[in-house]
Amino acid sequence: MQITLWGPGLAGLRERQKADRNHRILTSATELFRRDGYRHVRMEDLAQRAGVSVGTVYNYYSTKGDILIAIVSMEVKEVLEAGECLLASPPRPVLKALTRLIDHYYDHSLHYLDKEMWRTAMATSIESPHTPNGLKYNLLDERLRNQVQRLLLVLQERGDVVPGVDAAVIGSLLFNLLNVLFIDFVKSDDMELGSLKATLHGQLDVISRILVSDDSSLEN
């Protein structure tokens, strides 16, 4: 009689192996998409680079689009985690808090994806908003929007933002602004990240002057 040993240790090992294969696939896809261009990379190329079979790649992702949105998810997950640390203790003044959060979004935006990859992912959300990938992309946008809104709420609760301001509405407007600026950035192959941030900083300066209470300009 054959006895199969099964327990938490073996289950954990299988999960770690699965996570490792997924990480290799995404890392390989990121490298190839950036090097050769998203549209020129085949699933077979990804499999070879990741050291897995083509069938294994398809077990994880049905299309290149699925892989691309998974990379976007990885990007957003990391910036959200860093954003939560900032929300726990935002710097003063308000302008500094807003700038630091959104600068981090922008600074990290090209860590995994290049502009072509962003354009392709954005096109998915516009052309196919009700597909799984379109819905996932829009959900990631909403999570970022929510974090910007919550930062304003935290600043308001601390007394740094005028009490009468609707922090949720202004947070949504701020997210729309940073998103439009980012779209302009990825549409242009020539625009530098520094130019994007300079434009943002000028507009945040104006907005923060409207939001601040009398004592919110004090530094920690």
C-alpha cells in the first residue's frame, strides 16, 4: 500500500513553488516587453526566458494581456503599500504630504512598465472596460483614488485641511488631475519624468493653498 504524506509543510512548499514560477513569468515578461516591445513578444519567448514550459505559462495566464495587467497589479500593489506608510504619519505642510505621495506614484511608475506597456494597459481599460482585464485595471485605479482621498481625510482630521472642505470630492479631483497628467506623460515618448513632476508640483501648490487651515503651514 502506498502512503502519501501530506501536511502544511508540503502544501506550503507547493505554494512557494507556484509563487516562484509566477514571479519568474512576470519578471521575464517585464524584461522582454521592455527590451523587444510588448507586441513583438510571444508566449513561447516568455516561457523560454522564465525557464518553464509554454503550457505552464498558459496555466497562469491565458493571454499576454493577462500578463500585462498582472504586472500593472504588481506595480500598484507596491505603491499602495508605500502610500499606507505615508498615511500613517503624513508630513507637514499639506503640500509636502500631497507631493510626496503622488511623486512616489510617478517615480515608481516606470519601475516595471515602460510607456508602451502603460499605453497598452490603458487602452484595455478604455476599449474593453467590461472584460476581466478592463475591470481589474479600473479597480486598481479606484484603489489609488481611494488612497488619495484618505490622505486628505487624514490631513483634515489632523486639522491641516479646512474643515468645510469635502475631502473625498477634492481627493477624487486630485486623482483625476494626476491621472490626466500621467496619461499625457505616457502618450509622449519625449516627455521626461522631471517635466511631469514639475507640472504637477505647480498645480499642487495652488490647490494646497486653498485647502490649508491657519496652522497647517507649520513644519513638524
